[in-house]
Amino acid sequence: MRLLHPLLGILMLDKEALTALQQAAEVLIHDSAPGMVMGDMPTFLKKVERGDMHIDATAGSIVKISVHNFVSYARFHQRVCKLLEQLKILDKVTSLSLVNFRLMSGKMPDKKNLNRPYATTKTHLDVWSGEPADIAHVWVALFGDVTNTTMELFEPPDAIFQEKWFKTLDQYDQGEKLPKMKQIKLKHQIGQVILFDGACPHKTSLLNGQPRVSFDVKLCRKKMAATQSFASAYVTTDQFEEIFNNGKIG
Ligand SMILES: [Fe+2]
């Protein structure tokens, strides 16, 4: 893993690991989108872009789990857990959230969606919407336009450990009134694991591009020193580097 910031690290999945996740994701999409033909994701994404294909999802583009896709969602979830286990991430957490599987349109949503109190297109910490303060995020794009339909990350202001930074807010807009934050430069790629601390502000970024498929999961960290971020603690793990360098992730 390479640290881009004390609060953020990245690594590329090897081909085997990425393919396993993509295959599980494709089955999940198939079971979520009536009429989707397996084995041709580019065509599927084009149809989504044209509005010819629809997946039932939340306002934040999280694919809804129903009687039709529950089994494939569970299998995808299992695949994600396996990956986290192999990356030795599970050793460092007490719990993890359900995996959010997203099919994000590249287009800006309508005003009603954008005005939601906790719209992910606003710069935010998940803590502001009531998530625990001591979390870290894993975010991975699997298909589609990851250049234009993406996520921006920011350095928190210096005073991140002040209590007010981790306060629950009525809406994310209140957080944006805090000091201006510097964007962390990041080149998004399919199969890139982004691990970032819960103190790291982020937002969905939509530049009128094509759809993107990604997943993200929140981790509750085991107790660490107050000044230590999950990413910086993780990057020093020898076992992990060994696995990564040997290309045995998968
Ligand atoms: Fe978030």
C-alpha cells in the first residue's frame, strides 16, 4: 500500500482478485437488472446511460437488495470479506458495515436529490450523518467511467481532533462551512483499493461522464493511538506487504 496522505492509502488489486470481484459483481447486477445479459458490461453500462436499463437503487445509488438479488449480494459480500481477510484488514477491525454496492450514473441528479440533507455529492464525513467517529472506509471501483464518475477526497483542516469535527450534523451543508479543505490528488483506476480514515472528507464527483460500478464498506477500527490513522497504521504491516509483493491477493 502506498500512502498519499497520513489518512489515505491505495493499492492495486492483482488481476485474479479483481476478476473474482468483477465476476461476483456481474452476477449481482444481472440479478438486479431485469434483461441484463451476462458477459457484456460495456453494453449494459451504455444502456444504463441511455436510460434503457434500470436498477432499483437508493437516492445515493446504492443497489437495493431484494428477494431477486439477495443471494448474489450475499456472495458478493462474502467475496469482499475474503478480500479484506487476505489483505489482513479484518485483523485490525472490530466490525464492518454491510457492503454498499453502487451503480452511479455519471449525470448530475435532479435538485431534489442534490438537496437531500446527506447527499453524497456534498463534501462530508459519514460521522456527520451519525456513523461512529472511529471508522475507516474501503472504496473500490469495478467497472465503468472512474475518471469522470468518481469520488474526491480532502485533507481535513488542522483541527481535526477537535470535538466539533466529529459531531453529528442535521445536514452535510453545515460541515462545508468549516475551513476550506485541500483536495488529495488521486488518479482513480478500476481495481484500486482506496483505504481512508473516517476523518477524511469526501464527496461523489459527477462530471457528466458514463456510469460507474463500485463498492464501499465501513470498518470500525480496533483501538489505536489517538493520533494514528488507520491508513498509516496499516501501511506498516509487514505481512501485508509480503502478500502484496508476492501477488497473492485474491
Ligand atoms: Fe461518505
